[in-house]
Amino acid sequence: MSAGSPIKGFHAHLYYDPDEVEIARNFARAASERFKLAVGRFHLEPIGPHPRGSCQLSMSPETFAEFALWAMAARGEMTIFAHGLSGDDLDDHTRYVLWLGSSEPLDLTIFD
């Protein structure tokens, strides 16, 4: 990232339904092994702004570019919502975003 960028890191949220959690676990395991990134909890219900079950992967800006290229093919049919970490939660979830797969509506009211 350039020195003037507000982005200090990234989260990639894997979205899945309860019957797809094993697919998400396998993807997260492969991503963690390949990129040495942190894997969060596997939620089976919507949490925060996320519309369905999700798991958060955390990474540096330097890791994100390579992760995104890999994830485009490795994700299969799974949707991944990725966003920058600037310190402004609303901007992070609306402005600094990337969808791999179909976008889904977020509950942004939690940022009011």
C-alpha cells in the first residue's frame, strides 16, 4: 500500500449456510496454511453486519493482494466479502470493499 493509504489491514469474511460450514473450514485452513493469516470463529448465524454465517480472515495489506488472486479460484461457489481496515467501520464496510462472488446486503444500521 502507498504511504498515504488509509488502509492498515484487511478482513475477508467467508459467507456460508450451515450445510456449507465444512467447505468454509477447508478454505480457511488452506488460506491459513498458505498465507499465515489469522482465522476467526465460525459463526452459524448472522453476526454484526453480515447476512449469514461467516468466518473472518485477517491479513496485512501486503498479503491481501496475493490472497485475493488465490481466493478468486479457490473459493469455489462461496461468497467472500473483503474490506479494508481504516479505522472507520462504515467506510470499511461500504467504501473499501471487494466482493468475490455475489454481493449480499449488509446490515449497516449497526454503524449508526
